[in-house]
Amino acid sequence: AHMDHFDIRTLRALESRGTTVVTASKTSDLLRVRRYRRVQELAWGERARVEALEIHAFSVNHWRARVRSDTWRGFNGYTIEGGRYRIIFGGDTAATQSFRTLRSSRKFDLAIMPVGAYNPWIHYHCTPEQAWHMAEEAGAESFLPVHHQTFMLSREPYLEPIERVYGAAGRHPERVAVSRIGQEFRG
């Protein structure tokens, strides 16, 4: 429920009786729930169905508080499956073994992974190389880097995260879905 991920103004712009929201446990109080079709909280290991999508919450390595006084709030990574597509949304995380447990016989089409705010917050945010490694462990085909070039939360140079993503990709730069904010991905 950190402010760079759970932005109240943005969420209010999305309010609609047609919108279903899936959120981490103990965060729905931040939403005006009556303005949405449905709001469902998920704890680690729980699942939700939203029309044709199956959403599964899994554990990541971060911290709970939005502000210093609300350390009870949840935080998740998610897998999203619908039709023939499978996606991982890594949420906000430092390096963790959780992604290894997501691997199955069927690959993920896309891993949406955080790649910024690691310097000096390495215990809460993964490096681009760690993000790439976790996506590899989960069996993701394409990699969409997020959590960079937006809010300046740390000390690494502005373009360093995306440069390091390409370094981690090595001989497979085509697997990086986008490299700039606003760029379109057609997977």
C-alpha cells in the first residue's frame, strides 16, 4: 500500500461500478469501496476470480507499512492467468526465493518486475539483475521492467536500472518488453 503503488488520486480516477479491485490484505480501507463493483483482499496463497482471470497472491520480500503507524498492511506479488496467457506481477520486492515456486510445466508469457530504488534500499527492492533472475526462475518468456524512471526514491542514476536490465538480459535483449515509459508492448 505504499504511496508510489497505491496512489489514491489515480485510484479515484479509476472508480467505477464496473471495476473490480483485487488488493493485498488489510488495504481495502484505503479505497472508497462502494464506488467499485467489488473489492477483494488477498493474503499470500489466496486466489480470486475476476471474470475470465484467475489471480493468485504470493509472498514477496518487502515491508508492510504505508506510514509508520500501520505495519499490519499486506503486500503481494500476483500471478494472473486468463485464456492462454500467464503473467507474473512482482509487486514491490527485494530478492526472494518465492519466484522459484511459481515455475510449472507451462511458462509465463510475461513477468512485470520492479527494477529500481535499490540503492540504498537493497533489503526492500531488488536490483535489475535480481529481478531478471527471479523472472527466469519462474519461467517467464518476456520481461517488463517497472518501478524506475518515475518516483525518485533512491540514489541510483535515472537510467541505470534499465541499462542494468539489458546487461542482465545478455544475449536476449528481445525478451525485454519495453525500455521507456510510454512505450507499447505487443507480446
